[in-house]
Amino acid sequence: MPLVTSKKMFQMAYKNGYAVGAFNVNNMEITQGIIQAIAEEKAPLILQVSRGAREYASNSYLTAIMNVAVKENPDIPIVTHLDHGDNFETCKQFVDDGFTSVMIDASKMPFAENIKVTKDVVKYAHDHGVVVEAELGQLGGIEEDVVGVDDVAKHLTDPNQAVEFVEKTGVDSLAVAVGTSHGAYKFKTEPKLAIDRIQEIQDKLPGFPLVMHGSSSVLREFVDLINKYGGKMPNAMGVPESAITQASKMAVCKVNIDTDLRLALTAKIRQVFAEKAGEFDPRKYLGPGRDAIKAMVKHKLHVLGCAGKAAECL
Ligand SMILES: [Zn+2]
């Protein structure tokens, strides 16, 4: 059964010190680039769909593309995941549509309300054999709005709250704020991941899988290509890959990567346009873009340590 929940994946990832890559699906080429890399590296996979992707491509198209990926790769365990579900109804819809994992993100609500809505989603999802990820804390660059060390700590996930949250909701995994941030402009200065905070949460919740959002590295080679070929991305900066590897060896079992996919595709398309000004066949620039995504994802699977781990997660 290649379409699976993340239960076994996270058990193996936790035990054997790696993280599974969760890549965002927005169109066919991106999905194919991801799946080709996964198939060659024999890695477990989480394919996820965000609200923006749903609005852009429609859920039915994205689901159809993911279903083909699942069908054509019977040896690869694949999770289909809703990224940042904003309320119970959205999560319910994705459970009903056959996704194997949903995220309820009520992290902007007060703690008690976050617990309540997460608990409701967990109840419905578990009744239908689906797993749930929730979020606690505020994602953002450590350096943002910082005047002192105490301020940094305030934005990060509180380890004691994490324990209470997990116990009261019965959630399967938890996205934590440990210094990562969404997008390509995460940090103003050298980024830092709060490894101590991961350790503190891990110590209080042994065996429980954690998730890192906003974990693209904003790879220099792509930013440079974009800037070289007419783009303008000054000061784009991400989470260093060495820190991602370190976290992957700890309780972090799922690492979300979206921005790096976008950068790889955009850099390659810009290069083709600059070098072949007469090109107007979309296959001639989307194709190379897909190849760039494949190469980038293959590299990431080694950063996360999940290359070659497909079989043990089945
Ligand atoms: Zn996210």
C-alpha cells in the first residue's frame, strides 16, 4: 500500500535519526521533479497541498496529479497531506477526499481555543484513519523584532505548553516554532535554529514527532542564478542545511520545503529565457525547470538523511 499515513514513517525517522521531506505540490512539473528524485533515491515522501495551491490549481487537479504519482510508484510510501488547514471544515473536507494526513493550524488562536479546535479535528480524522499535525508557537525569524534574548524565547514553542497540548488533543505530530520562518527572506542576519529548544521539547515529549515549517535553505546557487539573469532577490537567506541535518537527527521527523522548489524552478526558467531568447515552447523551459527541481530534491534527501529509507517505512 504506497498511500500511507505518516505513522510508520515518523516512528522510523525518530528511531533512526532522519526526517522525511514534505514538499509542496503546485503543478505537474513540480510534482514530477519531486517524484523522480524520490524514486531514484528510494525515500519516503510527504506530498502536501497548501491553501494557495488549492486556490491556484484547484483541489481536484492537484489530487489527480498526486494520485498518479502514488499509482506509478508502488514501492514508495507516500503521504498526501493538507498543509495549514485553517478550520475544522477544511480539515474534514480533506479527510473526506481521501488525504491521509491533515494539519490544523490554529496557532494564532489563544492556547485553549487551539486545543479545542485541534481536538475536534483529531477526533474526526482518527475516526477515519487519518493522522493530524497541529502547530504551537509563532513561526518567524529569531532575529525579527528582537530586542533581547527573552523576546526570542517568547516567540518559540513553550515546552511545558507543548506537553499539555499533546496530552489534551491527542495530536500525532506538532509543528514547533524553533527559529524557522516561511519564505525567502527569513532573516536579516545570520540565521540561527534554536537547537536547545528542540532538545527541551524532545526531553519533555520523548518519542513524539516534531515538524519544522519554513525550512528551506534558500540555496545560494539558485538565488545567484536568479540575480544573474535579470531577477532581483537581494538578501534572500534561509536556514543553513547543517542545522536542518542536526534537527533531523533529533525529534524533528518532518521538514517542510517549498521555497527551495520555487527558487530552483524560477532560476532555471530565467536561465533558459536569457540564453535562448527565441524560445516560446513551454516544454523547453518547464522541462529544464523540472530537472532542476529533481536535482535539488535529491540533494535535500541527503540533507534530511531519508534517502534509501523507503522500504523501512512501508
Ligand atoms: Zn508552514
